[in-house]
Amino acid sequence: MSKSQLTLTPVQTVACCSPLVSAPLSEETAERIAPLLKAIADPVRLRLLSLVAAHDGGEACVCDLNDAFDLSQPTISHHLKVLHESGLLDRSKRGVWVYYRVRGEALSDLAALIGGGL
Amino acid sequence: MSKSQLTLTPVQTVACCSPLVSAPLSEETAERIAPLLKAIADPVRLRLLSLVAAHDGGEACVCDLNDAFDLSQPTISHHLKVLHESGLLDRSKRGVWVYYRVRGEALSDLAALIGGGL
DNA sequence: CCTAGACATAGATGAACATCGATATAGACA
DNA sequence: TGTCTATATCGATGTTCATCTATGTCTAGG
């Protein structure tokens, strides 16, 4: 069993929380949510998310994504890893290619946390 | 005229954008949105936001907020400044005390950017 | 097998950031 | 005017992070 199945991804901790403005966040909750927000608080990762979401079939190959940036391939790979480990992107390997897909539920939960109760 | 009136706060740049997943974000747009997300991507600032929002009358005095953390007064002041300069908190000084208030519209816009179109 | 291509990992480096103690500012009041 | 209290700013410090080059891994084709 892989280690990632034994630990909660950050995104799994969000669905269970009431909106930010409804009640004071506990220290523990805040510490669990912050990494998820950090994951999208980067211009490159924001563009990666929207590129994947807007791509045909809702998924995109890494090879397509690399071409959209003036950054090295390892750098893009690093950012995709951050998004994947946060639970915001699903990853599937088919042959030599790796495809990423946005987890819409994760983004919805995050939006509800920020904007819910307003 | 103060300098802050001549430059757009990060939050002012969000209301005008279509949701993340609807169309690929331009590099410029992503660069403008990221600082706003960075502002809330910190456990202390998340708790500050929710403490202010959940406080009586929707506003809180800095003196109340300082007590809620095991951090120095300058550190809290720094975090409040980040939230204020992002456009997420309104600031009003009354006598010796400074009160902060959540700008609900800013959070709504941000939530729409993340979760809109899902 | 062996090579080529797609993607990930490792290690290094410079920039950004959270935090602190010390100090400044500004208002209330004796 | 002088002092006390509330908040902000300054300068230093350790940590986190984005990025790079070099290298590893895995798969398909010859």
C-alpha cells in the first residue's frame, strides 16, 4: 500500500468545515486548510489548473502543459505534483503519457469554505 | 491623495475574471490573482479572517485579535496589513483602537473565481 | 537488448516570507 | 508637557519555496 493512501490529502480536510465567516476556525483546522490554499496561490499553478480544466475532455497531457510555459520540464512537473498531492488534480498514466484532470469537487469545497455563508 | 488610491488592490482584479475552470487564465491575470490567494494561504491569516467575521458586529479590535494568538503583537499587525492591502479587510481607526472588518464582497468574488462554473 | 522519448526525482541556489525584539507614532488624559 | 496605552514600522534571522541542471525510471519500437 502506498503511503499516499494512509494519509489524508489536504483537500479531504476541507469538505467537513463550515464556512470561514460562520465561526472562528480552530488552529488545527486552519493548519490543514492553509496548504490547500497555498497550492493554488501561485500564478503557474493557477494557470495549470485552468489549462487542465479548459482542455478537451477535461484532461491534459503533461506534454501539452509544458509547452504553455517558459519554464523547465522539471519545474512544471513539480507544480503538478503539488496540485496532485493537495487533491486538486487527478493523475492517470496511459502508455508513456501522463494525464491530469481537475477534481471539481475539491474546487467546489474550497469555494464553499471561502464564500459560503455570505 | 494616498498612494493606495492610485493602485489597484489585488482583490479589485478578481471581480472581472471568469471562473478558473471556464477558460485558460492569462499569465497577467494569474499574476494578479495569486497574491490574493497567498494572502489567505496562511493559517494565522485564515484564523484572523474568521475571527473578525465571526465577531460581534462583524468587526474586531486589534487588541482582541492579539490575545487569540501565541504570537507577538508586531506579527499580528503584519498579517493584518497583508489582509488589508489585499482588500480583504477594511480598516477603521476610532480613538486609540483600530477595528478591522471583513469585505464580504471580496471573499465572494474569490469564491466565484475558484468554484464558479462547476 | 538497446535506444529514444516522456515524465519524475535529487540536489543546489537565490528570493520570498514569517517571526521576533526594538523602536516609532499617535491618541487620551493627568 | 509628560506619560501611558494601542498599533505600526524597522531590521535581523531562520525557514520555506520556485527554479534550475543533472540524472533516474519507465515504456514503446526497432
